[in-house]
Amino acid sequence: MYGPAAMSEKKTSPDSAPFGFHTVAAEAKQKLINDVFAKVASHYDQMNDLMSGGMHRLWKDDLVTWLNPPRNDRPFEVVDVAGGTGDIALRILKLAGSATKVTIADVSPAMAAEGMRRAKAEGVGQRLEFVVTDAEKLPFADRRFDAYTIAFGIRNLTHLERALKEAYRVLKPGGRFLCLEFSRLHLPGFRQLYDAYSFTVIPAMGKVVTGEGQPYRYLVESIRTFPDQETLTSMIEEAGFESVKYRNLAGGIVAIHSAWRL
């Protein structure tokens, strides 16, 4: 393992949680996360474009294409967790038939407010619902949803195992789990360059665009401490899912994990 990523091996107790390269009390992490996203919400998509060179849009398109929602009038209900600004939800609704509905579940009021603003501009209010809630305690009935999506949000959860079990609980038998997240780069010659870009350019860019550099340093650190592709696959299987597989994008900078509740 390379550079700061080695810190992902650090173990935490049930009463503690990783916050970037630091360990904090589990009950404090969510407030810290909310503070981060309150600071970046209004510039979230702009910074994603700058940090990824626009590639995040293609990665999100790949996620929705792999989901393959029905194009006809068959009812299909998706919960998009940590859906924030609505990037995934709006893509699903544009691709799917008129009977598809999406519920965005996001713990950050600031991110949800930004998503509501965008949804209103897109005119999809009747097919899109926002719920401010914790991914570890979803306020939805068992076996309600046909699909569960989460993009660039799962690494910010305090107890990943609990969130995965909640994902399993709210999915119908035959329901699909799809996760898009930063992962482990599998191009050794680019690792030092990638680290240098991540830890110097991205926080500096965030400082210029938003006036805040520290939230972007946390976001970079959270990528390095997140489980790699195989570890996350095992965790998804332990939550009860089957047929778990993943696709690396951009050499493993990001990966899409797919699984089914059977």
C-alpha cells in the first residue's frame, strides 16, 4: 500500500470513527461532516468539475447506465442516499420512464437544500422527494425500494456496516445496490503524482473557489482511508448481499460496486 493510504489499516473502536487521517468520537463525526458540507454545498458541483476535470459526470453516467432503470411505465422506486445536489437522481429520472420515482436521503440540510433548488429548476418535483436523514437509520419501511444508489457519499458514513445493513433492509428481494466511490488507484507509476495533486492542488483550489481549503483536505484524506475494492466487496457480502462485483474506472481512482438482495 502506498503513501497516506496505508493509514486505512488503522482500526477504530465502535465508539470512535475516522475523520480523514484523524480519529474522533463516533458521535462527533456527523457534526464534523455536516460542517464540511455546509461549507462546500453551494460550490459542490463546480468543485467536482474542477477536481476531476469533468470526469465525475461520466462516472455518474456510468452508474446510472449500469442501474438501467425501466424506460416504460413500470413502477420503479429508487432511494439515492447521500444524494445531495441531485446529480444521480436527476440522471435516473431523465433516463427512466414516467413511473420511476426517486427519494433522496441526505443527512446534510445544506446539501439537500441545494438539491431542492436544482430539482425545482428541472421541474421534476412530483417524481423526486427529499428526506433529511441518517443513512444508518433510514426512516423507510422494509423491502420498499427497487434500487439503492449512493455516489461519493459512503466513505463519509460513521458506521459503514450499519449503513450497508440498512441498504439491505430497505431493498425488495431482487433489489439492486449500486455504489460509486473513490477507491484504490491501480496504476503504480501515477500514485505519487496522484497523491501530490490530491494533497496540494485540490485544497488550494478549494481555497480559491470557496474560500475554504480545509474541507477539501478532509475530503482527500477520507478517500485515502476508505476501504479498497476487495475490502468493500467483502463488507457488502457480509451485509447479506449476493452477486457482488465491481468495475474500476480511471484505473481504480473510482469504482462502482454492484450487488443484489436475492
